[in-house]
Amino acid sequence: MTEIELKFVLTEESLRRLKFRLKGLELNDSPARTRTLRSVYYDTPEHALRKAGTALRLRRDGRRWIQTVKARTSINGGLLRAQEVETLAPGGRLDLTKIPVLSVRSELENAIAGAELVPVCETQMKRATSVLTLESGAKVELAIDSGEIVAGELREAFREAELELLEGDVDSLY
């Protein structure tokens, strides 16, 4: 599945203003859903996946673990496009043989070239999601994330908003 999204880094003040504006627009199809997510991102020690424009992660969402590959990533005009492939990962273990799209699995394996996969960073965050219906009829998921990214001894708080096109014209994201 091709994922099309826009991401924005938020300050505390811009987050407050965004939430206030959303209430007034009445675009939500349903109340926001909040959940806690933990994601561990993997790469080779030489960062072969990053260099190939690919991301590999395990994400814990509630009680289940999901393995995700984002491949063929490109950014144009602030718009991120990537082929996203997800599969369940029982026990939170990577298993590249479970990647159902053979071309994506093959690209990943070629990039790794037999090297060891190691955790490079981890995020822990609260995510509030809403599905918005725009005037054009397009449906867009708004995710507001607030959490922390950890890489070795480094830690950094983050806040971001992500708009992901669910259906409709890509121009709707702007």
C-alpha cells in the first residue's frame, strides 16, 4: 500500500492552537482515539536501510506487535510517499520472511546484504487519531504524537502532527 502523508513538528503552543482550531472546524467523523505506542527501528551497523530510503520497525500497539517496512520513500514538496507493508510480529520479533510483498522483501534483503540488524532508536509516544472529512469529500487521518525518541544515551522529546490521505485527491492534504 502506498502511504501519502505530510508531517509537521509542533511546539507546545502550536499543538494547543491546532487542537483549538480542530474543535471549531467540526471535521471529525468520530471522537479522537488515543493510544500508547512503542516503536523500535532497526538498521545495519552501517545504516544500509537508511541509505536505501527504507525503514524497518517493530511497533507495539496495545497487546500486539506489528512489523512495518516503509520502502521506496520519496519526499516532494513536503509530501512523503512510501510503500508501507505491515505484518503481525508475534512476541515482538523481526521476521523478514513474513513480509508479504515479495518485491519489498527482496529490496530489504538486498540492502541488508546479510548484515546484522540492530536497534538504532526507539520511540514511546501517545498518539491521538481522528478521521477528518474535508469539503472536497477526501478523508484524512490526523495523528498527533507526543513522546520521546531514544537513541543510545540520547533522549529527545518530540511533538508532531501527521496528515495521511485515506481517500480522495492528494491535493486535499494541502
